[in-house]
Amino acid sequence: MTIQSSAWTCKPVRRRRRLEQVREHVNVSTKGRLLVATPPLGDPNFDRSVVYMLEHTDDGAVGVVLNRPGPETSIEGLEAWMDRLSPPAVVFGGGPVELDALIALASADEVDEDSWSELREGVGTVDLSLDPDEVAAAVRRLRIFRGYAGWAPAQLESELDVGAWMVLDADADDLFTPNPERLWRDVLRRQGGRLAWVADAPDDLSNN
């Protein structure tokens, strides 16, 4: 399914200077990596969230939140796809933007380029408008997200500059974890050192 980009279409040239200024301080590529929220993050949509980044260019950035399983267990017209979901077999909340948009991530051995957009290490987005039988043989794991996280030009760079996010390498298992409620802590814990200590910090830092 095509990811709509209306939420982060290129803005006028006046923003480019700000983007260049921010990138002088934050020189990092996030596509195919994780954004891990630094506690405490005031926005409840992203507090202790782990975001897998689908795209990051001068026009903005798009990702899906990996640790927000939702209540939906079925989607009309997509029943055959739902039967192939990795556990927990629910639709995840990908973010607060375009809640009618559905994005499917899958890991696969080999998929036709017309139905598959590879991001990294055999993980990509799959076109949900296709008959799943056309690609199911190659798909090993599948997750569907409703909505996505989107940033306007320079917005994500600004958030990185103030330390709102940690940029960490993604493991394919992160995208399809059967224990999404533990993902934030698990990702930090495997980093070792001070980040592992952050993983064990209490939810209410005033209790620390």
C-alpha cells in the first residue's frame, strides 16, 4: 500500500536554511533504523515508543511505532492478510498521522518488486491491495500498522538536536516482536552501558 506523503510535502525554501543549520549538529541517517524515545517524552503518542523509520529525506521523515498493539483483530476486506499476521495478531497503532492509512511490513526471502518495497535486510512494505496468495509463499513475518509517525522538513532533526530520540540500529526481530510491551526496554538493554541502566529506570522518574 502506498504511503501517502501529504503530511510532509516539501515546504518553501525558507525552511531549507534551518534544515542545514540543524544538520550541522545532528548528522545521522535514520532510514532503516530505530528512533527510541528518551524518557520522559511529553507527547503520549510517543512516550517510551520505538519507531522504525521508513523514510528520511530533506522533505521530511516517516516511520511506524512498533510497540503500540491495538484492539483490532480484523479489517474488512483484508481477512486473508490478517490470517497471516505475526503474533500478537492485531493491527498496531503506527502513529497519529492518517489513521485511515494502513502500512504492512513484512520480512521475506524474495518478493516481486511490483508488490514489495525493500527497506533493509529483507524487510519491506507490502502492497495490501494484492491477493496475499501472490506473495504469501515468500513472506515469513507480517505486521500491519494503522497510521504512521510523520515529521515535516527539519522537524525530526530539531527533535534529535534536543535529545528527544536515541537513534539505534534495528534488528528484524524488533519489527515483529511477540512482546511489544517490552520492546522499549529490550532495545535499550541490549545496548549495554548507561543505556542499559535507562532501560531499568522506573516509569515515574520522580521515584528514582
